[in-house]
Amino acid sequence: MNLEEKRLAVTRRLVGEVADKLGADLSLELWNGEVLPLGPHARDDIRFVLRSPEAIRRMLTRPRLMTLFELYAEQEVDIVGGSPLQAAARWNHSKALATGRSFPKMKLLGFATPFLFGRMAKAAPLPSFDGSVPMHYAKGRDDKELIQFHYDVSNEFYQLFLDPEMVYSAAYFPSPEASLEDAQRTKLDRICQKLQLKPGDRLLDIGCGWGGLVCHAARHYGVTAYGVTLAQRQLEFCQAKIEREGLGDKVKVELRDYRNIEPSGQFDAVAQIEMFEHVGLKNHDRHFIHMRDLMTPDGRYLHQASVRRALFDMSKFGRETAYMRVIRRYIFPGGEMDHIGMTATNLERHGFEIHDIEPMRMHFYLTLKRWVDNLWANRERARAMVGWERTRLWLLYLSMCCISFQRGGINVFQTVATRRIHGPSILPLRRAEWFQEV
């Protein structure tokens, strides 16, 4: 038996063991064209494809989520017949994790032996963030560099999967069948109404993205809106949009770190919509203190952020997970998520009164599903814009996030707070009174 035959024989045995435990409804195509089922009744319309023995070698010698991401980006591993999200729907995620953890290391080494001989191909470098990231702002953390790695890919790339207003955060679906455009518009209205915006109010949007909220609030609620971003491409998009919609007297957006805004209590309302994940756990105190000092005495604050689940042993909460390691290297350098208890505690510690905490987990699942479907449908255009490697990394990233929200590993909450006062609350008595038809 020559080396190639040994590799194929070992791969068949390995796949057979995996299939018995995984019980998935999809198949695996080997580099020689042979198709192996990954479950007892698996179909082959959606298949993982191993383009060369190199994929097996790397997965066996480095059995990590990072390896799978890199192999897919490099096209050593492919998915045919559907998107990564459609493929993921064909197996039980918890069972897949258990299957991977159940293999003894020595057994994996035995499977790997035939793949350790011969010349190993060297992969081309992927678009990654390889710099060091100080965790504390006071110790040299450069958020502008981190933000621009994520957002300055190109505006045109984000337009391939976002809604027309370019809102890059969890939408709010009035029904599961609602379009992404309607769901994002509903979300923007809910933010404005939770903040009790009215004509003449001064709104600050921290990390304003492509200007969806500031323009919506000025157009429909009569506020004067100020947005800040650290992404040059976003700034250019916002400025063109403000001019196009004739909102120059109502909306202003600047390339500026929000921590450099003078804390003079000038804003009636402050919104932070999913930029908090960029801040870093060690910078939360500074964030909330600054939010409070930016607001008028009767100011309102809306905090929308994705969070992890709290752990029974919270001493382990700050440890980097396999998911976080991948995301920080290829998508979101410096990103960290707290848990909702930490958010609420820090708001109260720093002089806020909390009025409402609304979970939006399944809304984000539906949002991400539409983003993945859109990017998958436009993958060839994305490839022409940013390269095949980055397109595939983003497809896996968005799919992984979608699955995490569906399973409940990650959640997202909208929290409404005001500066703490002595006396009656400044918000309406009943939550239903916050909302109105517009």
C-alpha cells in the first residue's frame, strides 16, 4: 500500500468513527472525489470537501477552531451545495463539540501518522490582525487601529449584506417574516422612543456607524444629532448621506474618539448601539463615568450590547475562548463581551437608574441569518471587492455568530437608564407609554 492509499484508508476509518458519533445529515468529499456520509442517513447534496491531504494533516495536528477557519479561508476545506450556515443546520452543534473532545490525543496522533510524511504546502498569509492589543486604554490601547481593521474593509462590502440604511446591529423583528429593512427601521424607532426623543433634543450616538440612527432620529423625531466614529470609510459615507438627505443643519458626524468629547452635560440622550464590545473589560468604568458626565441631569441613555453568559466560577470569565481567539485575530481585534449582570452593576455603580432591560437574542439570530444569506448570495461580488479569503472568513464568522445566538451562547440586550435623581422617575409610568406610532 503506497502513501496515498494509506492516507485514504486512515481517512475512511477516521470519518467512520466521526460519523457514528456525529450523526449528521451531510457528507464529506475526499480529495480523490470519494464521498463519505457523516451520519447513518446523511444526504450528499451539501458536502464538506477536503481539497488535499494537507487539510487532514492540519486538523489532526492542530485540532482547533482556528485551524478550521484558516482551512476554509484558504479553500483547503470547502462547502458545496450550500452556505456554511446551511451546512451547520445539518448537525447537532453540541454533539459536534462532544465528538471532537472525545477523541484521545494518542488516537489522533495515530490517525495523523501517514500525513506527517511528504512535502507540506505553505499557505499564503490571511488578512489578520497580528499586533498586540493592550487591554487598558491608559496603557496604550489604540482603538482607532482596531476599529479601522474591522470597519474600513470597504463600505461596498458591508452594503452586500446590510439593509439600505446600513445598520450594523441587531434588528427588531415585528414578525419572523419581516424584511431586514423593516426590522431595522422598527429597531431605530424603538431606540428613539425608548430615549423619549422630541424636537429640539440633542442626541449623541457613540460609534455611529454609517449614520442610520442619527439620520433617522433627525428626520423623524426632530432632534439635533451628533455622531462619532473612528472609521474613515464610515465617516465618508455619513457625510455623503447627510448632504444627500439635506440634514446638514440637524446632523453632524466626526472622526473622533468619544472619550475626547468634553463631559459638560450637554446631551439630552446618548445611544451606544453595539460599540461597547470594542471597549474592553478593563475600560468599562471609564466608559460609564463618561456617559453619565455627557448627559444633562434629565438625560436618557440607551445601551445595546451583545453579552456572554455569566459563569458559575466567575474567575474563569475573562479567559479567552476558542471563538474569541478566532474573532480577535481575523474579525474584531480587541473585542470583549461582558455579561448582563456586569452591565447592570456598572450602571448602578456609576450613578445611573435602570428602567428597562430587554433581551433581543432571537432578533439578532434572525438579523444574522439574513446577513449570512445576503453575503452568500453576493459572495462573488464580495470576492472581487475584498478577496476570497476575507469573504470566506466573514461567512464563517457571521454563521458562527448566528448559531451562537440561536443556541443561547450569546445574548443581546437593550438597557435604558437615566442619571440617578432623588424624586419621581422622569420616564413614563408604564412601558407601553414609551411607544407611539410614527
